[in-house]
Amino acid sequence: MLRSLIMYLLCSQIRLVELFKTRFGADRLQACEVMLRDIQDSRRINNTLRPKDNFPTAQEVHAAIPESGIKSQALIGKFNTRVPRTDLAGQRFIALIKSVAIAETGSDVLYPSPDQPMFESGVDAELSAAFHTQILSSFFWPSLREDEFAVPAPISSLKKNFEQDFERIKNLRKLHWLSALGKATVELELEDRTVKLEGVQTWQASVIYAFQDDSQDASVVAPASRTVEQLEDSLQMEEVLVRNALAFWVGHRVLVENEPGVFTVLEQLPSADQKQTTGPSSHAPMQADAIISAVKSQDAVLQDNKPMYEMFMMGMLTNGGAMDAARITMMMKMVVPGGYTFGEDETRWLLSGLEEQGKVIANGSNYAVKK
């Protein structure tokens, strides 16, 4: 319970967690200490690999080159804090400089190019996108959702590049992405309005991204439609997440269910709704029964770890002889990695499963390995 509370507060209430440590003692809140360090390390890594400032534009670099010239290292130093410390960003910044500057043969001095630079930065969108990660030490955090599904291609590319850069600065340590825990800002340009929403769940963003009309036929003007089954297959996403996302976008008047299981983009609002709409529906409420928690329920944790729990119980009964559920529960809390947060009722449920498998027999309140 304490871990769940702390997880809720960590994003914006770090000071409160420090107060918890003062109140309960640092030795009892070791996990909280690690969680706080994760937040601080994540902030530092994001600032290193993804600076907050925008990537320099061609016009900014051109304006930074005086008519009298400037040494290349001095020019690079002017934008050092705005270029991510990655090989990809470095290569593209050098290419950007070459596009707006000229140098005399054998000279390290750059002069402004006589050609007028374009306003665009000349770099891929991924370098200017606001992409931030939270890196967690999984052993010390609550059990979190690990749903796997296909994220939009631009996000997949960002993740891949970030992972490569992270491995470079962290001595080849690997990242395991928990895509379902992310949040996104989604801006949709429809025929009669623009809808911008912040804090959108990643599976919701992936589902609406799948409604993009990739048709090359200019004569096709019908709004994009998808079925639940199509979205499940194309995104490799569980039905519960697909339907949650569809309900979310229907609630924001972006999608409409014309027939059971078939959803279509609502490019134009009906005239009555159009008059009532004064801006993006960014504050439209989400149905309470559609909310999906980021933290796994106790039932989900029990089901996911059932084979491991059964293995420990079989080892205890084999080595220690017959035991009752209370003693087994106490020993499980001591030896299971990551802790055993369940009581005697859950222990009996696990033991009954072993009994059905013919591995354990019950004798009164005690359980023993079946010979």
C-alpha cells in the first residue's frame, strides 16, 4: 500500500516522500530511496540525451556566424547545450553547419553562406520532439503493467535511438520498455477543428494513430474506418486496451461507432455540436469505468507469479515437511524475491492448486508433498 501511495506522489511530490523518510526512518524506506534516485538519474539522463531546448535552426546558426568569420569550435560551443550528446545529433548538427557556412581551403574559420538559409532546421522530427523517459529500478517499484503493443513508427524510432545512446553511456546496460505506462500529447487536425489532448495513454495514442489514411488515391475522400479486430491485429494489442482507447476517442468526439465494432473518424461535427464547440475538447471527462491502472492489481500479481510461488512452496514442503498455511505464508514473506504481499487465503488458494495437480496432499490444516 505504501509503495502504491509513493508511486502516485513521485511525479510531482518528491518533497513529500522525503518527509515520509524523516517520519518513518530511512532504513524502513530503502525502496523509496531507490525510487527517488531513479527520478534524479532519469532527469539527468534526459538532460544529457534530450536537452529541453529546441534543436538549432538553420537561420539561428547562420545568424551566429559574423561576417568576419568564426572558428568552427567556437560556433559549435554556442549551441552546445541545445544539441543532444548523441552521435546522430552531432552528425546532423555538423551537416546543418555545412549547409549555412563556407570555409576557405585549409582554414578552420567559417563564414556565412551567401545563400539565404531556410527556416526549417533540416533535421528529422525526432531530434526536436519532446521525448522523455523515466528509468526505473524494477525490483524496488510496484508491479507495473507490461502490456506489449505496436507504438507509432516515429515513437519506435525515438525509443530505438534513445536505447542505443543509453547503452553507450551506461556501459551496455539494457532497457526494457513499459510502453503502457507512457503519456503523450496528441494533436489531431480534422476537417473542421483541431483537437489537442495532453496526458493521453500510449495505447490510446497508438490506436488513434492507426486511423491515419495511408491511401495514395487522391479520389478517396471517405473518413478512415477501422474495426476492433483490425486494430487488435495491426497493433498486437489486447482487446481490453483497444476498446478502452476507442471509448476514449468516442468520448472526445473524434471517433464514432457507426455500426457495432466499426469505428470511423468524425472529421466534421454535426452542426448543432459545431455551434457548442468553442475549442479543443481537452477537458472532456473520461468515464471512470474506462480508467486502466498503471499498477497491477494484487490478483494480477498473484496470477503472474503463481509458478514461482508454487516452486517455493514445493521446496519448503520438501525440505521442511508438513506445514500449515500460516507458517508457509510467514516463510514465503521471508524468502520470495521482491516480497510476498499475500495472506493465508491466497496461500491456501495456491496450495489447493498444487493439490489439484497431485503434488500436495492436505491433512487437516497441514499440507505435505504427495509421495
